[in-house]
Amino acid sequence: MATILITGANRGLGLEFARQYAAKGERIIATHRPADPGPELAAIAAGSDGRVSLHQLDVNDAVRAEELVVSLNGLPIDVFVCNAGINSPPATIDAIDEAGFLKVMQTNVMAPMRLVGLLADQVAASDRKVMAFLGSRMGSIGDNARGGGYVYRASKAALHAVVKSISIDLAPRGVVALLMHPGAAKTAMAGARGTVEVADSVAGMIAILDGAGAKDNGKLYNYTGEEIPW
């Protein structure tokens, strides 16, 4: 039984990761930002025979993040699914809100860096040693043919760069760090743009993680398994 830590597990992709990993019989550490995890995540935990534990965590709260990791008491983490993230309202280049930009960067880039620093030893101590980050095709410079999306693109491009460095720095410890694009999944964040069923997106990403190895370190994949250029 593998141990999976999922951030942002109370809704959307994170919730579906928790649901599908629970169905596979894995041990899950599921974090949620609101005080109430919500009925769906609570039901998953209730039906798991104790394999799913729920933990309140705002990923931007450095103190709470450290407290959570301390509470795990060195438990090896086979797969860290860094899912929590936020979008930003679309804006033209002459109308970027600085405070909004910094909030997106804090959540989508700084928070994952902090969590990697806190969890690196526990991931390295596990059997599978996988760190998975929800990247985006929107963060690919090589794949950008439409422009726009300045704030979200910037945050995901920065995350991609951070994960690439993590993949190099933690490779000597056997850790595999990779990024996954969930497609236009039908989540609240995607809104009317969603075209991919959440269950299909997550099933595809879990299939990638199930087979993840050194060959995948530092790469960005679509949920279908297609490698996306940087």
C-alpha cells in the first residue's frame, strides 16, 4: 500500500485524485483549505477503513504547512500530488493587478517550493519517490501560440522551471519530479472552457504516476501521456 499526499483534495481534480487512489486501496493524506472538507471528501474518508486522513491546510500558511509535516512523524510519502493552485481573471497587459499577480505566484509557485523543502526527506525515504505537480500547457513557452493569460501563464511557467530544478537537485536521492497537464478538465476553475471529464483526466494522470521512473524526471506530460514541450 502506497502513501499518497494530495493538496487541495476537497474539490475538483484533488477530490478525484483522492477518490481514485482510495478506490485503489492506497493510504491517503488529503489536505483541504476550508475548515469543512466538504461532504464528498468526508464520505471518501468515512468509507476508507482509516486509510484516508483529512488535514486542514492553506498551502500559503507556512506555519501550518510545517505543523502538518511534523505531525506526519517522518512517514514515508510515496507520491506527493501537488494539486492546490488558483487561476486569475483574464487581463490585458496594460491592466495587470499587482496584488492579484503576487497572490497567484505565491499559491502556484512559492507554496509548492515550500512543501518540497518540507517533504523531500519523506519522499526520498519511500519506495516510489515521486513528486507530481499540476502544471499546465498554458505554462509552456514552446506551445504558446495564442498569447494572453499573462498571470496564469507566468505562474505555471515559473512552476515548470522550479520543478525542473527540483528534478535535477533531488535525482541523486532517487526522487522523480514531474509535471502533468490535466487538460481542459471540467472543474470550477475551468468553468465553461472545460471539455474533459475530471475522472478521465485524473485516471490518465494516475496512469502516468503508476509508471513513473527516471525516464520521466523533469518532464511535462499531458494527462493522455503525450510529452509537452517546455
